[in-house]
Amino acid sequence: MDPFSLHYPGFVNMLASQSSPPLDVDSAEAPVTSPGLVKPVERRKWSTKEDIVLISAWLNTSKDPIVSNEQKLGSFWKRIGEYFNSSPHLVGSLPRHWSQCKQRWGRVNAEVCRFVGCHESALKEQSSGQTENDVMKAAHDIFFNDYNVKFTLEHCWRELRFDQKWRSHSQPKEKSKEGGPQVVADEEEVRPPGVKASKAAKRKKPNEAAFDRIQTIIAQKNTISKQKILDRLLAKNIDTLSDHEVALKNKLISEML
């Protein structure tokens, strides 16, 4: 024992009782007994199912005529968060905050837009005999060469590829039959319709157009009506909803997504 401990044993014991356990700087979690330290939030990876639900929520919310006008950015993403967390496809999954949905969508949108350009280039360079799988492989190679990272969101691209914003303007080349000559339509197949057929078509087209317009209006009204019902159900406390209201809410969300 050192001389200081011999002369002041009480002071040494007091210091020993007040000392805190050593902090492991390599640990991912802070010790529970350490005051003032907050356990860091563990980052949770997004699953393929979550990405698809997020894309559906964004597409439906952004194109909703009820919320498209005078919609603030914060309320827009809160609405997407509600749709996301209420999806029946994610039953049993931990909920996501709307800010997490916004951050994830930013990455998905940016990466998919980049891949659209790569896929466009691959389509333009497609040679005769190449399949769709060959084009996809070429698009992935172009993406890796341009950005030095692999494209890992192909499932997101497949969900968005037919939407106007992410649609490719180039068309894949059609394969011709091997060894077979190109088929040329006979004169009989491409001749113009007769006078009676033309008159009948003219009489029919206005009626068909009017019918299509009516069907479109009815479909829009049904969508708006369902949206209003869903809004009222989402605004209520889930504990106050009846079994019928819960089933109706889940059905409407499934239809919207």
C-alpha cells in the first residue's frame, strides 16, 4: 500500500465507491449506468415489401385530386406516412416515421432516375437477337461504370418504369423469326374500309366517346367518395373504430395502394 493510502484510507475508499465503470468506446450501445448518455437508434434496413408499399403510397397521394391542390410538404409526407403504416401488407412490421419515408423516397427516386438513363442507353445499343435480360445486364453494367456502385433497387424501378416520369422513351427491338422472311401484308389486308363501314364507324364513335367520358366521370367520383371515407376513418382514433370500420379502412387502403 502506498503512503497516501496509509495516511488517508477514508478518502481513498470514498473515491473508489464513486468511480463509474469504464466506457467501452467500441460498443454500439452505451452502458445503462452511464448518466447523460443516450442509446443510439439502430438503423433498420428497408425491405423490398416496404419499398413497394412506399412507392404505392407516394403515387396515390401525389395523384390524388383531393390533396394535390394547396398541399403543404409536411402534411403531404405525413399523409404518406399514414398510408404506409396502415398498409395491410406490413402487418406485424414496426412503423416508420414520415420523415423516414421522405428520406427513403429521396434515395429511391434519385437512384431510379439514374437507372432509367442507363436502361435508355442499353435499349439504344441493343443489337439484333438480344433479349430483355441482355438489356437489363447491359443497363446494370452502364450504371456501375458511371457511378462506381451496383444498382440495388431494381424492384423499385420495375414498380415505376411505366409511370410517365420514369418511362423509357426508347422501345426494345422486336426479334424477327430466324431464317424466315419478313411478312408483308397483302393488299387485301390493308385496303381502306368501304363506304358503309365508314359511315357506321362515324355514327358509332361519338356515342363511344360519350360513354367513355361518362365512365371516366363515374370512376373519378367513386375514387373521390372512397378517399373521403378513408380520410374520415384515418382521422379517428383507432381505439374508437368498430370492427366494421377497421375492416372497411383496411379494404380501402388496399384498393388505393
